[in-house]
Amino acid sequence: MVTETLKMAEDEVYYLKEGTVELDSDDGYSYKEIAVLEEGALLSSDGEEDYDVTIQQIEMSKSVQLPTGEKEDGPSGAEKAPVPNCEVVEDFVRNFLVSMGLQQTAHSFQTEWYELSVTGQLGDQHKYTVPDVYAQNRILYQKLEALQAQLKGFEKAAKDAKEKYVRLRKERDYHRMHHRKVLQEKEKLMSDIKRVKDHFSVYEPVLKDLHNKYEMATREKLLTSLERDKAIAEVECLQATLQSLRPLSHSSAKTPTGKQPLPPISSKQSSPEAKTFKSLPVEPANPYRHATTLPSSTHLTRTGGFQLIGTIDAHDYSISAVALHPTKSILATGSDDHTWRIWAIPNGEHIMTGEGHDDWISSVQFHPKGDLLASTSGDGTIKLWNLSQSMSTLTLSDHRQPVWGCSWHWSGKILSSGGMDHCCRIWDIESSQCILTLRGHNDSVNAVHFLPYSNTVATCSADKTVSLWDIRTGLCNQTFYDHHNSCNAILANHQATVLYSTDCFGITFKWDLRKNTQTALWDLGPFPINGMAIDPAGTVLACGSGSGKISLVEQIKGQISHLEVPGSTEALCYGHKADTLYSVGSTGNIAVWQ
């Protein structure tokens, strides 16, 4: 190997060039190059490396301790110093301008720097690196700015929290003061109430005594009014007899005594319309009283009583009334949607719809012959509908307030109605006039009911009384005072010997009309009973309540069972053979029980 030194005359630059020179030996032997041994290599006595000596030398080198402060390199040694991340000056300036958003300045700097570099105007003294401390300072400055921004946010949050704390403290003090004031007022009111109770306890015996005297006076007043009405009726009868015995004379002629005849005296419980009242037909014999076998409710014979077999979707709003045709298998329903509808049973086929009322319909009743339907409404009117013509043939509008119910006389010529105007009106269908007004209740007449095959009409009122009226005389024959709440419904059995009445707390009475006495009481409350139905045999009384159940009273055994229904029940009726019970209510459906 030969190292040559070459010189270039043009630029006086010297450099070394390494080459290989092949030498030919005279004896023709090919020599090989022997590598020079490294320092520290151990040789044996014959000039060759010894393996055992080498192992011994390595073990000896491990036992030698390193100088103080030095540590072996490896995973357990100290961490290596970080490699400085230095930037050249142009990169530093360029990054600075970009970070400051000086895009045009950075572009101009980059262009001029590139021109100077290409033309060779930049020497080595301009191409140096920026110390790492500047880059670290820039990073620290950025972190400092971020921390300062966080500090401002924390200061603002602390300020808001302080203001909120002050506000909450003021509110706490205000509410604490208000609470103390309320406690003081409470103590004052308690002391006032105690003083008033003490003061009232002094007058309580006097008030109780006055209340008892008032009840006695009220009873005496009612008894006196009844005796007065009877006396007036007797006087009217005597005057009518006297008029019939006198000879007919001219209307302007005077009596022998020189005076005009006395006008007939009218009762306060019957209106002057009674002068036009026509004679009623004689009461026939009640066929139910002498019947040997009457259909009784299958609730007594079926295991578990009545069961729900289906429903008929009848109205969109609550149904308040239901009635069964006297001879055919059809039902009539009245609803809060101002319409009544007729349905074929048991298939539930819709037959007819009646529209004409301006408010909710409170009750519907078929004529005894089945050709007419009477409906009462909250608009204060009573309408008669001809079912064959599907139209209203008569409207009775003497009531000044909503009408709650109506009932047909057994002859079909008379209709009774009761409303919120505190009176019961008797209508002559042939003349389309109110022929009698029964006044005596002090509150709304909630229900009316003609006793079967009788000239007696029963009324119940919100004044907690039940009254029996003779429409021939317009007088009240009997009043029951045992209810302590507003009476909602009344119903008589088919034999006209028993009357049932119920009130808004579910208390139901059974009255014996032959003795005018109470014979039974059932507490079906605390919800109001809205409607009742009795089977022809008079054995099972069905009561519809606002509590979501129908109560069935077995009068012979005295047992009460219940049928669960959705919503409240407003009205009920039995089928012709008493094997089916129909109920309506707030759901707008007709529930069929069998």
C-alpha cells in the first residue's frame, strides 16, 4: 500500500490518495498479509494465543475496581445527558416569524436569505446554530402565557364564587329572619286559636240547644204545612161540591147573599196549573204483586256471580244514562257528547242516533209502549223523540235550570221531571203543557220515579229528603228525613211496595211503603252511588258507584258482593229475564255482565 501526495498547481491544494502496489517476489512465493495484534493481546510461549490465559485475563479485569465517581454504562447506570436540540439561525428566525404571524416578513426573509446563500455572500460565520436555551426560553414563555391565561380564569371564577357566596349569605340571613318572623306569627295564631276555642266552648252548649230547637221547629213547620195542605184540599173539595149543587147562572150574576163565590184555594206545594189537570185513569191492579214466579237475577245461581262477557264502544264521552226497551232487545244511552244512541243487544249493533240537545244528556226513558223516547239535558229541556221517524216531536222547556231526570206514568200520558230549580214538574203529553208543579224541596231535585201502576211519584233532593207525591191532589203524602247527605237516586221495586234511596256517601236505605218505615240500611260508600237497578223478583239490588265497582246486594241473605269496572259507573239496568246486567259510565262503553 502506498500513499501518494498529489499537488495541484492551480489552487495550491494538497491531498493524500491511498492506493495498492503489487510487488513481485523473486522466488515466486505468494506472501500473505499478517494483521498487527492489538494491544493487550496475550500470546503463549510459542507465539500463539492461549484460550486459558485469555479467560484468566478477563476475570482479572473484572476484579479491578473502577475509579471513584465513575459508573458502568448499562441499564443500571445514570441517565444519559439530554442531547441539545439546536436550530440553525435561519430556522430559528423563520420559526419565530411564523409563530408571531408575520407571514409576509417570513416570506421576504426566506427569499433574501436564499439569494444570499446562492450567491455565496453568506460565510461560515453566518451559518451557526442558536443555543438550545433560546428555544427552551421560547417554550417556557409559551407555557408562562398559558399559565397566566389559566390564572386569569381562576381569578374570575374565584371572584364569581365570592360574589355568589356573598349573595347566598344575604339570602340565608333573609330567610332566617323570615323564618323567625313566621314562627312568631305561628305562635301568635296558636294563642289566638286557643283563645277562640276557649271562648267557643262557653257558647257550645247554647248553640247545641239552639240547633235542637231549630230542628224541632223545622219538623213542626213541615207537619204544619202538611196539615195546612190537607185542610186546603178539603176546602177545595167542599167548594167543588158546593159549586156542583148550585144552579147554573150567568157569570156576572151574584149569589143570594150578594157576594161573588169564593175562588178555589190553591196549595203552595202545587202550582196554579193544577186547574187544568185532567182526570187520571183509575189505577189498575199491579200484575207483579200477584205473580207467582218472577225472573230473578242469575247472580244468585251462577258460581261467582255475574261475569263480564263483553263491552260495546258506544260514545266518545262519558255515558250518564241507560234504558231498556219495554218489549224489544234494544238499549238507549245518553252521553255528555249531547247525543243519545240506540243499540241492539246482545250483538251491540248501532241502530239510531239522536241530536238536538245543546248540553249533556242526564237521562233517557222509553215510553211504556216503546214508540217514544224521553231525554233530559243540562240545557233545561225535555225532548220527546219519535223512534219510527227518528226525529224530535216535542220539546218541554219550563225548567229554568238543568234537568236531572224524568219518569213515565204507567199510562204513558203523563211524564214527570226534576231539575235544579228545586221542583218536580208533571207534564201532559197530549196537551204538551205542565199541568202540575210540585214544590217543597229546598234544593235540587236529583231524581224522580213513578211507582209502577200508581199515581204516586217519588222524588229525592239535595236537601237530604225523599218525598212521595200524589199527582191527583198535588200533595206530599210522605217525606223521609233519615239521609244525612245529598240524595242521588231513588228506585221502587216492580211490586211498588219497597222504595230504595241512596246518597252521595254511598248510604242506601230500603223503605217499606206500606208502613212508611225504614227496613234496611247498607253502607256502600264512601264514594257516591250514581244509579241503581232491581231485578223483577226484587232479590238483588245493583248499585253503581264512583269508586270503580258495582255493588250487588242480595237482600234475602244480606250479602254484598262487588264487580270491578274501569272508571265510575253512572247508570245500570237489568235485561228482560234478569240474566244480564248492563252498566255504563265514564269510559264511554256499555259493559255486559252475565
